[in-house]
Amino acid sequence: ASSLARVSFRGNAPATVGESVFTQVASGANAYVLSTATGFGSAGDTWNGLTVVEVGGSYNCVTDGTTVGSGTFTVLNSVVTASSGCTGLAIIPQGVISIASGAFNDSNITAVTIPSSVTSIGEDAFFEAHSLNSVTFASGATVESIGRRAFSETGLYAITIPSSVQSIGQGAFASSSSLELLIFDGDAPTEVGTDAFLGLDDAAAAYVAN
């Protein structure tokens, strides 16, 4: 599996690992592990041919263009649980699997990048983040659900919905009055809540895969 570039572990290191299990992975492949996990060594160490990357703790929000970054967000057990005074760009680390309800609610972030490991975005995750104008999903996105009001009342003007998304909650993008362009990379989600796109820009349009 020479294209395998990352492996995520949800607990401690396996007690037994067979010989040469990871010898054919891509050069520089990483093992993403919980910061509380044991048996992998320390961040930057090599474990069975994989470079250990710890996921968890406090992460800084960084400068985005002319917006000076400040504040932090917290990752616990592979979940973004909360933010504090977050302004600028929030780079969610690979290995995170979920953004919890209200994690960036009413924050001053202007942009967020979401890694391919994230599978769900919780209710009110970015609700009333009025300065948020950019959401970038990494290549190979696996996010399946976007919760109620997750991006409601933001400053988004465009967003690409990954083909992996199956559920969009009630009012998920409601009242994001600048949002005028939605690009769907795959089939229509199987579940779309009421008023998911209520109150967008009058010229809002959805572009879908041909």
C-alpha cells in the first residue's frame, strides 16, 4: 500500500504488531495518535516505520490575510470540543474526527480548514461566526453529516459540499445572507433538514456534478 500516507489510532498502541506490517506504506507516512495514548513513544518518534503525530490539546488560531490570529481551540479524544477567543484561521489537525456542537459558536474566525479525517460537524458548530467567510475541506473528505445551524449566520459567500456528505441538518446554512454559491461534489445528500438554505443571497445558486 505504497500510497497509504496516514494511519489513525483511537487508543493505545496495539500490544502486538506483526512483522513488516507498515513497511510498504508511503515514504514519510504518519501515525496519528491521541495525545493521551501510550505505547507509541513521543511526537516525532518512529513507530513501526510510521512517524508519530500526537492529536490533542490546545491549538492556536493563526493569521488569515490581514486578520491577526489569536485565541485557541481545544481537541480532546479526537474531537474539537471548544474554542476561546479564536480569531483568524482555524486549522483543524488531521486525526480529528468530529467538530462538536457549538465549538466555534459566536467566534471571530474568518476561515477554517477541515481535514479528511473529520466525519461530522455538530449542531451550532459555527453558528453566528459572522466573520467566517471560507471553509475548506481537504481532498478525500469523509464528512458525512453537517448538523443543525452548523453554518447558520456566517459570512460565507461560497462553499463546496464534499461528495461524502449524506445529511445536512435543519437550518444548517440559514441566514448566511452573503452565501451565493454552493458546489455539490457528488449526489444530493439523502437527508436535508427544513430551512437548511433559508435566507441566503437572493442570487444563490447550487452547482452540481454533471
